[in-house]
Amino acid sequence: MTADLRRIALTVDEPWPGLYFWVLQEENDDAGVYEPIDAADAPAKTYQAALAAGYMALQAAAGASGPRRGELAAPTFISPSFDVAHTTIQ
């Protein structure tokens, strides 16, 4: 039997004008509640560049059949080295 597919969302955050960060968030046990599991270490200059880099990070975390519970450890969220406390990444 195949392990359940993990529910991971890719979002882009702009904590300061013109600085875009991709963020991967996974749904926790409460349906519809997502928590950050990984994020960009450095900003991208455009929304599109951040989205593309986040998509690459999501692909790297997933196998051929998608990210499955029990097959891969969940990516570890590491807080960026600068303050983004007033954004959606908290």
C-alpha cells in the first residue's frame, strides 16, 4: 500500500517591497491549517523567480509519485537569518 500523499503548499511572501521569498507549508492535523516547513534562504528579485525556485525545492522534496508520508522526512524549516516576524512567515 502506498503511503498517504502529504499536503504541501507553495507560497511566495514579500516582507519588504521587491524582495520575494518562497515558502513551503504543510497541512498539519487540523484540516486547512498549514505550517512552514521550508523557506528560501535569500530573496528573489521577482515573484516569478521566487515561485520557480520554490517549485524546484518542492520537486526536490518529492519522489516520482509525490511527497509521501513515511518515505521522506519532512523538510526542516530553518528561520531566515533576518527578521521576518511581521510577515506571514511566523
